[in-house]
Amino acid sequence: MEGRSRSTTRRLALTLVLGFVVLAVAMTIAVVAGSSGIDFARAFDRTISPNDDALILFEARLPRVVLGAIAGAGLGAAGAALQALLRNPLADPYVLGTSGGAALGATIAIAFGVPALAGTGALLLPLAAFAGALGATLLVTTVARLTGTSTPTAIILAGIVVNAFATAAITFVKVLVSSMQAQELLFWLVGSLGYERWSTLGIAAAYVLTGVVVLTALAGRLNLLGLGDEAARSLGAQVTVLRWAVLVTTSLIVAGVVSLCGLVGFVGLVVPHGVRRVLGPDHRLVVPASALVGGAFLVLADTGSRLLLGALGTEPPVGAITALIGCPIFLLILVGGRARRVAGAEAPL
């Protein structure tokens, strides 16, 4: 038993080291790549004023890269935890309606005059998004139970319905605001990484990274759910408490991400699925690895979006890039029958 514990610890340490390396490489590529070249020696030279290289590096490119890493890490960890909770590889904050609910909460707050991440908006907008995300989660679980069988498949179908409702409600709100505000909301809702202040990034990091730490701490108990509810209870897991802890924590993460980036979908689907293929089903490894690889994935997707500016004359939102990657993978998982095999072992939530 002790030997197995040491082996898991070594694997976890190796996973974290490799994950940080992957994230660091992705962030380095993102900082270096861009339509405008940077003279790094000039950027770090404090004696040069004005210094355009320093402005591009420290006020534009680096904050955006850090934002991508934070958001991707949160979505990756949230997706891994939800897939473990529902025992379904199709689970994802975007698919389950959590992201849609967060977007609706933030949209309503903006429509009522909360500034989008400026001043008090940096504190209030994530709270509004959290309320929307948690409300959507409660609604999804309630709708699934009303079907008489709150299985993971029922949860996912309910999530699709709630997502559609949130999208319709957001469209209705956009009609009520000014045309300029509606255009801003439209670009934000399709998922984009902006150039945020470092103080704003600190608030987002507090939301997202706190959630990632909590999910990582719960990862060992998530392994027990794969054995079935009764077996998990017999091994000491408080199944109901664990489920609500995961649902509330993922809502917190999604609120932080959506308030900054809008709806960025499929990161929580693609990344944990790939990580699980490499590392196996142990969520003590999968959750932290999904966070690190998710950060790298979103940073590189946004880098691709920025580089397309030269070819297209406009910068496509990063949410469009992740959807173009994620949708085919979603279909491959579905058509390949993996979801049906998992669904055969479903248990009520």
C-alpha cells in the first residue's frame, strides 16, 4: 500500500512538472508570436522612454497570455471534475449550461449599469456571473429530476435546454440596451481574450485558481464515484456533499472565466478527454493536468486567433477557434459510442 502511494506521488510530481513545462512553452510562444515584433532587450530597458516594446509586452501581450492561462486552467479542471461527477466524457461547463447561466447573469448586470470589469465591475460582474452559473446548475438538476430519472444523460439534456433558454434571454436583453452596448456584448459572448489590467487579472485568478485547488483536493474522492454510489458510500464518501461541492466550485470557476472572456466553449471537453487518454482515469492526476494543459490549449488557441489577423484582416474570437476544434471531437466521442458505454453504468444524481 505504501509502495502504491509513493508511486502515485511520483506520478503526480512528474505530471505537474511536465504540465508546467507545457504551459510555460505555450506562454513563451504566445508572448513571442504576434503581428508586431518585440525587441525584448529594449522592452526591459527602463532608460528608454517612450518605450513601445515595453508597452506591447507588459500592457498588451503578457496580460492577455496570463488571462488565457487562467481561463484555460479553470475550464480544463472544471471539465475534468464534471466528467468524473457525471461519469460521462461529454460533460463540460458549456454543454451543461453552467457557462450560459454565468453569461446571462453577467449580461443582466451589465444591462443594469455594472461596468464591465472597470472599478467596482471587477468585483460585481463575477458575482453576478456566479449567481447565474449556480442558478443554471440548480435549474439543470431540478429539470433532470422532474424527468423521473436524474441520470447523467438527463443532466446533459437538461443542460442543453437551459443553455438554449439562457441564449434566448441574453438575446432579449441585447434588444433592450443601446446598439453600441449590444455590439460589445455580442463580441464578448462569442468568447474573446481582452487586454485586462493586472488588478483585474488578480481578481479573476482568485476566483479561478481557488476553484482549481478545491477540485484538485476533491480529486481522490471523485475516483470513488467511478465505482458507483453505493460502493463510494461504503468507502466513506459523502456522495451528496461531494456532488454539490463540485457543482458549486465549477460554478465559481466558470463565473470568473465568463466575466472576463465570455463564452469560451469546449476547452473543458477536449482537454480532459485528451489528458485521460494519456494518464488514465486517476483524477488525482487528471484534474491538475487538465488545468495546466487547459491553460496551454487556450493560450495557443488565442495565439492562433491573433496570428490570423494578418491573413483575414480581422481577429476571430478565441471562442470560435475552440468551437471549431471542439465540435468535431464532441461528435467523434458521441459517434464512437464512448458516451453510450459510460451511460450504461449511469447512476442517479
